Amino acid sequence: MAVMKLPEILNLLRCPCCAAALEQREIGLFCTGSDCEYGHDPFMNLSGQPVLVDFGTSVFKRSTYAGGAVPIVRPLGLPGRILDRFRENLYGENRPAEAKAADLIGSLAHKPNAKVLVVGGGTAGSGTRELYAATTLNIVGLDVFPTELTTLVADGHQLPFAAGSFDAVWIQAVLEHVLDPQLVVQEIHRVIADDGLVYADTPFMQQVHGGAFDFHRFSLNGHRWLFRNFSQIDAGTVGGAGTSLLWSLRYFFRSFGWGNKISTLLTMPFFWIRFFDRVTSRTANSDAANGVFFLGRKSQVAMAPKEIVQYYWEMREAPAKRAARGANAPAAGMVSNPGMTGAE
Ligand SMILES: [Zn+2]
């Protein structure tokens, strides 16, 4: 596990309110900006991690953190943890994330001490085992709550880092939970070094999860447009229509007022529906996918609006054919994922 500690990245930190550099003093972490509120009072600290949030613009409240609580995630009891494990098995491991993690590790192998920022890294995403195990990577984790996988607490809308701080950013199952995904991707673009990489995977056909903190869904096209300031290395679907149907079933059961636990148990016997993702039509699945992923490289040239219409048809071609045309040619050192159909 190579999650970096705060002292190792102090020089990269910037104030989420005024973008000035930060300074560690005896009584806490301060902003060096002369007019900044965090110049007088230190940033809050939770479990030894600073809370680098601009509460003036964030959906999160200062009072929540000041009371020692954290938003979104409540600690799960044993039944909750067991149920979570069941649910993971129901939907299967995220194979594209696993493959893209391997690609990312490979393409950063030539960079000594490559730094990867994991936005929403409070819990390890499905398929990220290799990413966290890679001895060649230094991982900086951030989330809106501190865990052993995070370095600091922050809001993705104001990434508290200097421009060009990271060789790659990994953001998995997060962009649906942020109020302004475009702003978050703009921030990602800013903190990535020139030529740096981004991997994102985001739900498409999934019902509301995370309660009040669930705002968006993305089709393959919508997701590509979100990352229009990046050149595409690979993109595709995560889980096909079968996985989406399992999600619908669970929420169908929930619609009777049965809770999440009972609804999950009632859905379990239908786990086999997801295996149809292996045999159903790749092109049709992209219209009904459970999620979408994008692996790209920071670019200074944005995609044009007209190109996004063409993109839909290009992505329906077989990956091999697309690569042969050069429409989605993998960059040096990267391997394109032929598994467009997703999770399995
Ligand atoms: Zn400041």
C-alpha cells in the first residue's frame, strides 16, 4: 500500500478558497493568503487528516465536520458489511477498471515516483486492487471523509493542489455524486501534468444511490463530452443490459417499501441475468450499459460539438475496426481493451 502521507505532499497543497500555498505550523495547517479565513484559523482536522474544503461553496456543512461527523458514509455494522459483499457478488467485479488500472500502471512505469490522485478514494473501487498494490505508484487519496486510504479530506469541486501536481487522476463512481461534474473534470484537468492520464468510470443505468448526494448519470457520449479536453485512449461500458436489469429489479423490490437489505436478498436469486452481458449485443449494450468508463490523456485541444455526434457511431464499431481506422488508437505503451461488453 503506497498511500502518501501529508508531509510528503505539503508543497503541492493549495488553499481550496484562495489557491495560496499552505503552511504547517505547530497548531495546524494554515493558508498563507493574507486575506484568507484559513490564514487566521487552521483547517479542521479529522483523524489526523486536514479538511481542505471551501465551506462557502461546498454542499457540505462546516458544522457537520466540526461535530466530528462526516457526510454521506455511515460506518456499516456487520450485517451491512456482509450485505455489501453480497451486492458486490451480485453485480460482479469491474473488469474494465481492472484492465485500465493495469494499463495505467504500465504507462507510468517509466516515471520514477509517479503520483496518482484518487478522487473519492475513501474506499477502494471495484477492480483497483492492482492499482493500490503497485510499488511504482505513489497514491494520494482524497474523499469527503477520512479513511486509511485517504491523505486528506477535500471536495472535488476545489481540488486543493497546485496545477500539474499529478501524473494521473483516478475517479471511479464519483461524478454522479458531485453537483457540478464539469467543474470537477476541469479541476482534474488543472491538477494533471501535461500528458498526464485520467481514468473515470461513472454510472449510466443505475437508480439513485447515496440518497441526497446523487445528481447525475452519463451515457457513453455524455461521458466523452464531459472529458472533451482529453484525448481518448480507451472508453467503453461497465456492465451491460443484464447488470442494469438487476439494478432495476432491486429497485423494483424497493418500490414496495421494502428496505435495501430485503430488496438485495430478493434480487440475489436472479444473479444469473448478469451473465447475459457476455453474449448480448455489444452495440446495443452501450445504450443500456450499467456504467461507462473513459481513459484519456490531458490535451490542450477540446473536442468540437460536431465530433460528439460522430463519436456515437464510432463507438458502435468493433474496437479492432475502430483502432484500425485510428479513431481510438491506443497511445504508446497502452493496450486497448477489447472487452466493450463490460463487467465480466
Ligand atoms: Zn486561503
